[in-house]
Amino acid sequence: SLLITLSGIEAAFNRIWRVDRSRSVINRVVMYWAVLTLGPLLLGAAVALSVQKVIGPLALGDDASASWYRVGIFALSWTVFAVMFLLVPNRRVRFRDALSGALLSAVLFELAKLGFVEYVKNANYAVIYGALATIPLFLFWLYLVWTVILLGASLAASLTTFADSERTRSAWPERQDFQLVFRLM
């Protein structure tokens, strides 16, 4: 099921970047292996940073500030999104474009986390649904995260499209830049 999920994510990214051909089987295996190897490592780093808030004063003393903790989490999120936008689409994505899209995704991800925590704190799902309340909340969280990823990917793909002067010129006359921006939004 994980391979099917990765294949679906790759297909969605290829549609966003307007890639008409899929990877060869060998390239897919290598890319999926990289994602399956790097993913748990980055997830482990995120968990370590999350636990840092609890055990940080024990290991580092009281000098470890909450702002460095948040900066570390944000930088890790930004890195994960940038790597995703660089590796998953079956086309060359400029590093600057991937960083820009990843920055948008990281900012929206932090806002989504804050909003989701507030939403869950104020919701009374447990009274109505009991333990089953976690299922719709989890699905809502997946929806939020996927929306954040797709918005960042759309920005990175748009920046890549604008930078690709040959493709832009052949598809759009120079006087129709506003229409291109409008259609991409």
C-alpha cells in the first residue's frame, strides 16, 4: 500500500508539473528507495526535535530556548518539502523554485498545525463519537497536510514554468503573461 501511495503522489506531482511521461521502473525503484530511506530519517529527526521540548532542559540545561526549538522544527519541515519537490516530479526542478514552494508549504504547515490544535481543543467530537472521533479528525488532518503540499508544489511548478522561457514562449505570447498567472492561480 505504501508503494501505491508513493505512485499516487508521484502521479499528482507529475500532473502539477505537467509531465506527460512517467519514470522508468528502475528510476521509480531508486526514487522510492530514496524516499523510503530518507523519510524515516527525517521523521526520526522530527520526533527527536519534538521530544527535545520535554527532555531538553535535562540534557541542555535551561539555556535551550523555545525559539530555537521552533526554528529547528520549521527548518526540518522546509527541508522535507524541498526534497520532496526536487525528487518526486519527473522533471528537473530548479533548487530555488523548490525552496520557494517548500517555504510556502512550511509556513502553511505551521499555521495548519496551530489551527488544527485549536480546532481539536474546542471540538466536542469525543462526546458524540467517543473513541471513533479520532478517525474523522485524522482524515481532516491528512486533508490539511495534502492541501499544504499541493499548494507549495503548485507554486514551485508555477515558478518553474515561468523560468522555462522556451516552453512559456511557445505556449503563451509575451503579452498574455497576466492570463498565464491567472490560469495558474
